[in-house]
Amino acid sequence: QVQVVESGGGLVQPGGSLRLSCAASGSIRSIRLMGWHRQAPGKQRDLVAHITSSGATTYADSVKGRFTISRDNAKNTVYLQMDSLKPEDTAVYYCKAVIGLSVTWGQGTQVTVSS
């Protein structure tokens, strides 16, 4: 069993930056992929980025060139560096860990981009 906990959300002005962290614990050796999704009010939860156990990354078109996902295997942590933030990036950001066909979600962290 795996648990994930997010941190790092907050309020930032347009054009600013934030870094989200997702720490995994439990049966971490079985994790094959970790990633970030986001959900704005009244909208579905959409993929932002993910990274596989081998380091391959995937990004949503809306964040390519602005967001970077990375991992620190020694700390069992995945990061999402978000630069050039826009008001439309405002959402609750959720971390996920995929083990086989099972997905574990974190509790979410709010990111608000506003002047």
C-alpha cells in the first residue's frame, strides 16, 4: 500500500512560480508512475504531468514549456515546478501514484493565481 502527501500550494501573482511536492511512503518500490492532476471548480480532473519509474515524462499541452516534473528517488518525492503561472492554472492539484492498475491519490493542494 502507498500513501502520498502533497505540499507547496498557495497564492501567487500571474507570471509567478510555485513548486509542489509529493512525498510517497509505504510500498514505494511497486510504484511505476507518479504524477499530478488538477481540478478547477465545476470542471473535471485533468492530467498535468507524470513521470515513470524510468524517468520518462508526459505533459498536458497547456503546461508544456512552463511546468517541469522531476523526482528525487532518495527522498521518494516528486516535484512539480510551475513557472509563468496564469490565472487559468488556478485549481486544486492532486498527486497520484500508480501501482499496477491501482491509483492512490493525495488530498490535494490549492493553487490560486491572481493579482
